[in-house]
Amino acid sequence: MRKYLLLGTAAFAIAIYLTNASWLAEKHTGKPTLIAHRGVYQTFNRENLGRDDCTATRMYQPEHAYLENTLASMRAAFEFGADIVEIDVHPTTDGEFAVFHDWTLDCRTEASGVTRDHAMSYLKTLDIGYGYTADNGETFPFRGKGVGLMPTLEEVYRAFPDKRFLVNIKSGRPQEAKLLDKYLRERQLPLQGPLLVYGSEKVMQKIRALRPDAWSFSRESVQQCTVRYLMLGWSGYVPEACRNGAVVAPNTWQWALWGWPDRFMQRMQDAGSLVMELDFAGRGRGMHGIYKPEELEFLPADYRGALWVEKIERIGPYAKTKFTSGQHQ
């Protein structure tokens, strides 16, 4: 009896090994998907940054002339190599969706109040570069240069008909998913592929019901995907939370992901998911995007997942040389 038990255990272990053997997975060509957070933007000091702190007043000395979430910023991001540009949206009182990061206007503009409590016609008159300063308010290098630069979501899609955008719904109210879906259907948007969107799980649940083909994720869905895959991935099963969304693969414990790297990547690709590599060993607490080329050194040259990029103007050109475009080496 003991002999059969040992043989059965060994056979089961071999089956699990073969099911998850990375070297048996199909080899893929291509390059990483670069997601440019906010486009090309003015980076800022994140040390001791509070959730509601004004980042425009923590700006580093400007290295370029671009302001986040503007058409010029998005165009530059694509030119630097972005495959997807992340943008933030708010519904307005006149039926539009404003592309603007902040919940309120007080930080970046000369106005005040909640962004969504205003009409787009009014938001178009504001100077979105008004509040930026790198020297504690002694100078404001972008004041007067951001008037009228806050775009609508429709303007963004139509300005780049062949490009992809990842839309961040800032609110946690499911009703906002219905507003966005109606807005996009009336305008027959997006023009390229399915809707790419993320936000709170309640809003994403409504998006999935309204748009089954949407690529969506939330912090909760990413956590559920990771935990369930760690428990069940040995069998080749891909949890529902992983499908048509994002999967995070931290550099500190990739080894724990069943089938890493090639088998895992193949499973997630077949499930319509994008694997995002994140560096946990770098800046501050928790996860962060890629700022510097040296932060990519933990990745192999044949990496084919996604990268969340903070400084696309640096990472985009570097990624062209680091990542091979042919077969795995």
C-alpha cells in the first residue's frame, strides 16, 4: 500500500511539473507593452506624500514643457514609445467627460471646488498649469501656459484614432460606469479596440456587465487573481478575476507564480490578461512604476509583458535597446 501511495505521489508531482514547465510553453516574439502613466508629465517628490497632498507644489525642476493629461503630453508619450497612455476622467455637469487627474481644481488651476461639479465649458477656460512650482511658490513656470488645455475624452480618442488609452474612473460610484458607457456608445468610441479601464471594483463590476469585451481591472481584482492563482494555478486553472484584466508579477516573488515565466505568460495571454511587472524594491512603500532605466535590470531581455512607466521619455527609448524583438534567447 505504501509503495502505491509513493508511486501515486510521484506521478502527481511529475504531472504538476509538466503542467507548469516553462520550457515546454510556446515561445513568443514581440516586445513589452509600455503603459505611460499620465503621458509625459512633471514628476514630483513622493517622500511622505499624503493621499490628498497637492503634487503640483512638490514638482521637481522641469525637464520638459509637458503637462499631464493634455493632448501634447499624450502625443509625446506615443512618440517616445508608449503603447498605451493612462488618463483620468471625470463626468461634468454638461454631459462631457473631462480628462484631468485631480478630484478638485484647487491644486493645479486658479479655480476651486470639485472637478465634476462644473461644466466642461467652464473647465476649458482654466489654466491647468497655474499651480506648478518647484521652489515653494517663488516661481510658477507653467502659469499662463495651460489655459484651455484640459481635453474631453472624445477629443482624446479622436485626436489619436489608432492609439490605445487606459481610462481611470476616479469615482467609486457604479452609476459612473453607466454614464461612461452611454457617453462612449453615443459617440461610437473608442475607435481602436475594446475599452481599457480601471478603478474601484464596484465600478468595474458594472463596466463588465455593460461591456463584456472591456479590458478592466481594480486593486481588488488584481489581489483576487494573484491569491487564487497561487492556490489553483498548479492545475493550469486561470481564475475568473484574472481574465480580461491585469495581473501583477512583482519582481520579489515571481518564482511563486505557477509556470513562470513562459507558461504563466501564455496562460494569462490566452485569458486576455496583461501581465504587469512591478519593482517592489525601489522607491518608497509598496508598488511603483518605472522611472529610471536601471529599474529594468531585473527583467530579462525577452520579457513580453507590460510595464507601468512613469517617465516614458526615458524608458521608451531605453526599452528599444534592452528588449529583443525576436525569439527568446
